[in-house]
Amino acid sequence: MKAVLTIGGSDSGGGAGIQADLKTFEAFGVFGTSALTVLTAQNTTGVQDLHPVPASFVQAQIASVLSDFPIAAIKLGMLFRAEIIEAVEAVVRDLKGSIPVVLDPVAISRAGSALLDPAGEAALRRLFTLATVATPNRHEFARFIGPEPFGASAQAFVEANGCAVVAKNRREADGCSDWLFQPGQSPERFDSPIASEANTHGTGCTFAAALTAQLALGARLSEGVRAAKAYLYEAIRRAPGLGSSNGPIAHRLE
């Protein structure tokens, strides 16, 4: 069994963050390990409180896992502030090129709220050069990669940074499309119907975790994106309808 590591925040509501990652890893048949960066008091209505983990302890968690498990891929999620990002950067830099690293740059919420201070944002930009692929939401795409038309800006970004980018959830007349941009290659498009708008909490985390699992299992990047998108569509379609607001998706599809 392949082992993977997710480094990110906790969601007490279970729909996003580390909890969503571990459920997704299980669904893909890989063994999930974790390093927590931020604890949140969170449910489907939002985040009521949060508590960042000291950067030294984040680094200790990562070192503990890497010393004992043959990690085949790493997912980076909510890192929150510069000290934590720098601690993670030191580890990822040593691993560059040896295993895939999926960066979900949790810097701006879906509603457009900042999740990083300016120092953290500057530190996060350096992680793009160390990642295999990044999966930003539309706000993060605009901030870090470029404005529309996303095709030109994304291709220029990947060529300059050596990091592939997935531009997610671009609405079309008959559904939505994701685009994969890789250095030295033509963009690839992946289409699907729109599953639902009602229960989508944790979709960004889940997509990145599914892609991480696929890369750990040896899939090519385009194959991983296709499999992650298909999984996410079914997970949204089968959402259990829990909570009073934007509910979680179904990670177990059996």
C-alpha cells in the first residue's frame, strides 16, 4: 500500500481540510498520514475560531512521519502564516523531484476572504516553484497566476515556475471544465456536468487529495486530474445533506 502525507488545517465539521484528505485517501486505497497546521472550530456555516499550531511542532510532525513511512506523494493545504510555510518549504525543498507535491494554495476563501497575511502570501509564492502541480480556486488563480484569459497567463506561469496548474470549475453552457497546464505541453481540457450547488464544502481539498492519491499510485498528471474530477463529481452528487448550510460531500462512494 502506498503512503501519502497531507500537511494542512483541521476541519472540526469533517468536510474539508485534513479530515477530507484522509477520507479521500482511504477511498483511493492509499494510506494517509498527516501534519496539522491549524485547528479550526468549523461547521457548514463557517469558521468560528482557529488556533495555529507552532511552526516547530508542524516540522516535528512532518519529520516524524517521513522518518518512518515511505511517503509516495505530499499534499499541501492550509498553511496559514509565513512561519509555517517556511517550515514546510524547508522539508519540501529537500524532496523536490523525488516525489510528487500537490499544492492547494489555501490563501483566499471561495467567498474572497484572505486566509494569509502579506508575509505568508510572499512565502507561499515560493512553494509554487517546489510543487509538481497547483490547484488554486478562482480567487487564488487571479492573485498568484494571472487574470483572464486564464490560458495565456497559466501557460506563462507554468513555464516560468516549472509547476503545472489546474484551472478548476470554469463554467460552460452545458457544464463545467477544468484545464491542466503543464510546462512544454498544450493545455488539456476535462469536462463534466454540474452535479449540485447545494453541498460543495471541501471540494477543493478533496480534488487535491484525490489527485495526490492518483500520483502516489503512479498515474500521469493528466490521468490523475481526470480521475480526481470524476471522483469529485460523484462525491458531490451523493452528498449526504448534512448541516444547515453548505454541506459536506460524500467521500465514500461504495
